[in-house]
Amino acid sequence: MNAELISVGTELLMGNIVNTNVAFLARECTAAGISVLHQVTVGDNMERLCDAIKTALERADIVILTGGLGPTKDDMTKEAAAKVAGRNIVRDAHSVERMLAYLKGSIYKEVPENNYRQADIIEGAQVLDNDNGIAPGIYVEDALGKKMFLLPGPPNELKPMFQAKVLPILMSFTDGILYSKMVKLGGISESVAETKILDLITAQTNPTIAPYAKNGQVWIRVTAKCSEEEEGRKILEPTICMLKERFGEAVFTLEEEVSLEEVLIGLLKERNMTVTTAESCTGGLLMGTLVNVSGASDVIHEAVVTYANEAKEKYLHVSHETLKRYGAVSEQTAYEMATGAAKLAGADAAVGITGIAGPGGGTKEKPVGTVYVGCYVNGVVTVEHYVFRGDRRKIREYSVNYAMDQLRRAILASH
């Protein structure tokens, strides 16, 4: 079966809100063995919304609409879907009861009348209870057996509702599922990664292999078509083993939801090590990435941003002679930054990053994108030289991802 996703909301069209729902729904539908053929975004306009629903029902078996189930007049998804399906809108007593229970003890002394609109459903539809908000989801079939799901827009409501209420229904439509694992690689470019597995990609049948570039990381999705998860695991196992063998220590996780920073923080905890950073061109982006991980405070106590040469000398004791002779962007400076940071913080591990993020400042010898990363681990310092391509933001992101992977490898090599 195939599906179409319709996102409803003028704020999405204007770019005021980033639409993360479509990525989530596309992944979930694909994993359930349902192909997503189209994704459409429509503003809060009844005529255009009805047209989008009609078109979707003509070319898809399943239509999933998100957003537009709120209490205000510009929330018109139910009305548009009902109009296209030739159904009436009716008030659902069960949803009213749940709404009143949800709002009990809230800021409202009396429930505003327009909130009751959220308990309205399409006549003959199945109600999908919302355990994280007011507006219920709705599942309805049209006269031709085409299926429509109407889901709330907020991701904290949509995601649990989809997984608990919608996914079981979708699974009943298919005779198989797609089971995937993500092999995540650090410190390697997409072109190099693809070259290493080109023979596997060329010969693929079941499972399939698809590499993706992720700003300094490469993710390889391996997907099997199967009847259930245990069969999927067995189908994937030989290919996963082959990828681990070919990429070795470049593989930092096989879990899609686990990030490189989480792996690094976990490794530091496991080794009972502390870490610090000294950043120039990344301006604190590396430390900001690390502290996003819960429990990072167990291994991080302090860090510095030393953008100017004077700061490198003052806080990290990078020698004036090094800066004068080799420059701030150099192997020698990165070495001394990492060493100085470790001594300053009394840390077991440290990263020093210095580079040219652009758009100006590059030379023929050191073009924009030139970055040096020094890693200190228990007294041993290694320095890597990189040349990244892209704008200032991308160069900084690449620097952070490569620095994290470089430190991960250095820690693994130290034991």
C-alpha cells in the first residue's frame, strides 16, 4: 500500500515552524511496509485543503493529515476531510469527557466554548484518544475504502498517538514490514564510505543498503523486507557484520537514536575520565554539543573559548613563538591548545580546535575550511589536519563532528 502525507498550517508554509512531523511519519510508514509517495503542505484555506485531500485520495491508499485540529476558526482539517468524504461533523461524548478531565485543575475556571470543537469528529469515524492533549485523532474510510488519519500537529501529541493508535491499524493493512538498522560512521567522507561498499550496493536485493551524509558523519541504513522483527534481524545480521568488518573503528553505533556525542560521553564515563575543550573557530559549538547529553556534567567541569591569540597565550599558554612562527591555524597551535586545556582543567582528555571557518581569512596555503584538531588523552597528543568544504556554519559543524570522532578513537586507542 502507499500513503500521502498532508501537513496543514500556514505557519508551516511561511517557515515559522520547522516541519519535523513529516520526517517522523515517513520513517514510521516505511518501516511498516507502506510507501510514502507524496508529501504536501497546505495553508489554512478550506478550498485548497479540500483540493489537496481529493488529490491525495485519488493517488494514495492512505492519507495522513497532521495539524488543524485545534479550537480556533483557522483549524479546519476535520471540516475539510468531512466535506470531501461526504460526512457530517458530530460531537463525541467520549472525547468531551476526556477533554474535561484533561483540563480539570488547569488555568481555566470554565472551559472556553471553542475548546468543545476539539471533541467534534467525522460521523462514522473511529476516535483515536489523545493521551497528551485535548484533540483526539480520527480514522475514517471513504466510500471507496480509502483511509484517512487526522492527527494533531504538536509532535509530543502526534508521535505517541501514531505509535500507539495508528501503527497497529497500518500494520493490519500489510503482509510484511521493513526492518532497519543504522550503521553510523565517524571520521569518514560519504564518497570514501560508498567506495568501500559499492559492491554491496550494486548486488543488493534483500536487505537494501543506502548511505547518507550527515555533516561529518555517514549513516548507512540497512533495510530488510520481512514478516516480523526476528526474521528481519536474521536477514540483516550478515550485512551488518560485513559493514563492521569493512569500517572497523569508524563504526560508532548501530542505534539510529544514539548520537556521536552520546557515544563519546558514555565512553568517557565508562573509562572514568574527564574532558575539556579549547575552541577557536568553533566558538564553543563542540562543548555546547557535548553538554546537550544528559549526564555530561559527570565528565565535564570546565572549558574555554580562545578566539584571539592573546587568549590562547593567556589561558592555554600557547607560546608566543609558536603563534608567530606557525600561526594560530597550525598543527603546533592545536597541539599546544589541547595540552594547555588539559593542564588548565586538570582533565584526562582534551580537544583543541583551530581553523578558518570563513568566508574570509583563507590563503593559498591555508584555504577557508582548513582546520587542525588536537586531542590529548592521558598525556598523549595527536593532531589531525582537515580541509572542509561549505559555508561557515557547515565548516564549524564538520569540525565538531570530526573532533568528537577523533577523540573517541584516541580514547579507544589509549586502552
